Amino acid sequence: MSTSFEQLQIAQIYLDKLQELGIGEPTPIQAEGIPVLKQGKDAIIQSQTGTGKTLAYLLPALERIDPAQKQLQVLVVVPTRELGMQIMQEIEKLTEGGPIRSQSLIGGAAIVRQVEKLRLHPHIVVGTPGRLLELMKIKKLTLHHVKIGIVDEVDQVFELGSMQDVEAVLKGMLKSSQMVFVSATIPQSTEQAAGRWLKEPVIIKINPSQRTAETLEHMYVVCQEREKIDTLRRLVRLIKPVSAIVFINVTDDIAQVVGKLQYVGLSVEALYGEASKQDRAKVMGNFREGKFQLLLATDVAARGLDIEGVTHVFHLDPATNAEYYLHRVGRTGRMGREGTAISIVTPKELFILDKFEKQLGITIAPKAMYEGRLVDPAQDRSAATMRSRREAARPSGGAAPTRSGSASARDAAAPAGAVRTSAAGPDARGLSSAAPAKPAAQANTASGGKAFSKAERERDRKSKGAPRWLKEKQQNKE
């Protein structure tokens, strides 16, 4: 039996907003999480990416706000600027035209402007730990009246080296304040932190064994390290995704990778960690509007992003661990939509995918590109063999030219133990005929030539790689 937002006793003002936004029924995490948070209980909310966790905590939090009071009443702590901006957009949609005031306090923005806006007494603030602590130290932000504090992507917040900043921020709240930790992954370190800050928390988990969305398809393509950029180019040309995210691991390489991808003709921009708030907002805005096809990002930059229309995620570098892989692929296949995650790996990196399969309980299928399709490697080899045989069977001189590298592909596809001959030889398929091969001397005599002695054959073998002038000198002596 499905639950409605009316049954969850959501205020009418927000029911109307949800209807305007086209949100009909609550997701499982919303149906379970909203009642717990409305009761004022501390909680840990864990669910797959793209299942509606943001709305699960925002609706109860907004209902706790008393617009008549001028104090800050709800605090949302986030790990990145992009996630903070995204949550702010959701808040603005839900509160548009109402008395509730909101503000973002994220790093990279001018602190002077943020201080000026704080004079308007926002009821709900979304901020990054460093900037929040900075404003608290200069006495421009106080958390003494916060009713509910929420840490979104909590594992990432505690992992980014900002543990001390986060704890200093949380200490600024009253012990009676409600605390909520939210993420798709809750490692043991986060559970330990929760034990220090949450009071008898209710743990809400939806399908904990199903770590990724069921609508996601996982696959990989193998190539050499130097071929990764071109492999990505070929995949994009083949699949033609309307909107996709490409992940790399090292931030220092991001400008170089963007240049290479743009050089091969791909429509791509990057999410730079050191870029200003305005530049990052511009990139994200252009990506959402479809002004370019690929967004190149690191794990931190794209953490928690909800971008409608992303159909594919490409791993140009494999994720550093299973949790990062989980969050990467969660950028697509959200809210029941289909999505595809493709890892571009070298043979030496295959063991990483094996580890992800075991830890996440998923299957990452091998794929190869063949004739405008992604196929199983076995199917690709079979098709290549048949194609080579068809080409070789054509009359001499009428064969169509083959692509570079097709000969080696045919050799690799030939049956084990087969003797390969020239395509112009007796067996035009590239395999030897059933007749046994003649000895070299006998075959040469039969064709009208003379039989060479053993000494002559040895001399020819030694001078095989000699320069032309030396061979001519030896012939003149004879």
C-alpha cells in the first residue's frame, strides 16, 4: 500500500508546492524518514543516491520553522559548494512567495556580502564547515536557536579533513537540538561520529543490500593507458549521450584532460575546485541547460549533485574505492530512471572492478565497440573473424581496403593452431589448406628455381638485415 504526502501530514502549503513541482507520491525513504523527523528524533538516514533524501529532511525541517522569530532555526551542513547551491534551489522552490528566509554560507563567496545578508535574519542556512566556523569566530553567526541540524553527505563532510571544523560547528548548537546525519554510505568512522553527536538515533535504511539503483547498468571497456582519451571519444560518438559526467581522480590533471578532450572534438567543460563560486555556478548552469555534453569532475566536486537528464557516467579513472564508485554512478539512474555507468580501464586495473563487484553486489559487464554497437568481447571476436573471412574470400584485386589494425585483429581471432598465410596464397581465408606444406628446397625447385645448398641458405640468413651496398658487394664477388 503506497503512502501519500497527505498521510504523512505535510502542511498544506508544501503539499501545494509539491503538486506544482510535479511530485506526486513520496519515495520509500521519504515515507519512512519524514514521520521520524517530524517527531523530533535524531536520525541516520541512509539510502541509495537519487532516492529523494533531500526532500525527506527538508519538509520536516521547514515545518519546524517559526517565521515570526528572527533567529536561525535550521542548519544544513554540506561538503561542497555545488551540493549547497543545489539544496538552496530546492529550498527556494518550496518557500517561494512565503515568509521563510534562507541563505547559503559556502566558501568561495565574498564573506562581506554574506555578513550583510545575515542582517536579514535567515531562518534556514546551508553552509560548508569552513565558512560556517569562520563566521562563528567573528561573531556574525550564532547557532544557539537552531532547532534541527542536518549534515548531508555526512561521510564526505567528515572525510574531507574538516572533521575539526564540523565538530566546532556542532558544538555551537544546543545539546537539545535535533541532529540528522544523511548519506548514501555510512562507513564505520561516520557511525562512531554519530555516536558522539546523536542521541539514541533512529537508523533509517532503505534496501541496504541494494547499494546501487536497480535501473543502473554497469559495464567496462579495456584499453591501454595512452588510449583512454580516444576510447572515451569513440564511446561518446557511439552512444551519443545527451548529458554525461566524466570522472577523474587527480585534480591537478583536470585542465590537461579538458584540453585533450576538447582537442579530439568533444563538448566538455570542467568543475574546477579552485574556480570561483560564480565560475562554478556558470559551468553547472550551462551543463543543466545542455550547452555542452560532458561535465568533467572529481569525486568531491560532483558529490551529491542531482542533475536531471544525466544518462551516462564515464570513469576515465577508476574510483579509488567502492564508496566513491557508488556515489559516482548515483549521478545517473536517479528516481527510477535508467542510467549507464562505463569504466574505461587498463588490463592492470581490472582487479579494481572485481573488488567493486564483490563489495557492492553488482555485475560490471565487459564490452567492446564493434560496427556502431557495444557488444560482448566474445561476440566482437566472432564477428571480426567472419568479416575477415568474407573480405579474404573476395576475388584478388577486388578486396576492399581494411582499417588500420584489422590484420592483427584477424590474427587474434583465428583459431588456435592455425597456420596463417598471405591472403594471396592458395587458401584465401588466411588459413593454410589441408595439404601438408612442402620443404622449402623442394617447393622452390618445383616452381622452376634452383635448390639452395645449406651453406647458401645460412649466408642468406646472416645477410638478411644487411644494408643494400653490402649485399651488392657480396653479389659482385660471386
